[in-house]
Amino acid sequence: MSFTYRGKGYLALLLPLFVWVLSAVIFGHDAHVAQRVALLLTAVAVWYLGGKWNAEEGADEDGSSHQLAGIPMQWYSLVIIGVVVLSLG
């Protein structure tokens, strides 16, 4: 299985992973609230950056030039929020 990306779409995966690891290192691996807040802030950043970059750079035929696995970057913020919601249980 491989992930294909275009433009800066790889950041939709790397930003949440980096922020999650960073929050675990700073606040400890038991600080779940801090990790969830960090991921929610990352979701906002991914939505903003993906929308901005896809609007700026004359999008190609499918409407976006920054994708991960064929999905525009900004929509991965919903995946990040879904992970946070699932971790509440």
C-alpha cells in the first residue's frame, strides 16, 4: 500500500503526526487532553493551509493541486477531527 500525493499534500499526514509526537514529548504520553487539543489545532491548520494553497495555485482539472491519496488536502482535517472524536471513548 502506498500513499500518493501531489504538491504539498503529504503535509496532511505529516503535520498531525509531528504535532501528536511533539505534544506527547512535551506533556507526557498520559496527557490525552493536551494531545487532543493539539490535534484539533492541527486540523484547523490543515484546513486553512489546504484551502489557501489549493485556491492560490490555479487548480487543475479536479479543482485542487495539493492532494494526498487523491483527496484534497483540506478535507483531511475532517479525518483528524474524526480521530479525536474516536479517542474520546
